[in-house]
Amino acid sequence: MGLIARVVLAVVVGVVVYLVCLLVGPLVADLKASFAVTVGDWLVTYAGVLGLLAALWYFFSGGGFSLPRLGPPPKQP
């Protein structure tokens, strides 16, 4: 995968993490338990930082999410 593709995908991952934090934070804060309110407010407050860290992690880890292979192993020549 090229450098430009990794940068674009890292930005997409960062934006998705940011938006999820902004969406989930208020939902968690509405639970009215003191711990949930603290976690929800923290998610909303630090959504940008978490998005940036997720984008950097995705870029420097080689950019890829892989699922374990199910089924028989491939045949060796």
C-alpha cells in the first residue's frame, strides 16, 4: 500500500474514531451514574486527541485490520 493511501486511510480512521466518541460520549453520560457521566464527559472532551492517536496508530502500524483466517490452512507447494 502506498504512502498516500496509508495517509488517507489513517485520516478516515481518525475521523471515524472522533465521530464515534462524540456520539457515544453523551449516550454514556445520560446513564446518570457518576462513573458513566465522568467517562462520557471524558470521551467528548478528548475525542479529538483519541482520533489523532487512532490515526497515528493506524498509519505507523502499517495500516491494516486483519481478521483471523477461518478454515483449513493453505496448501504448501
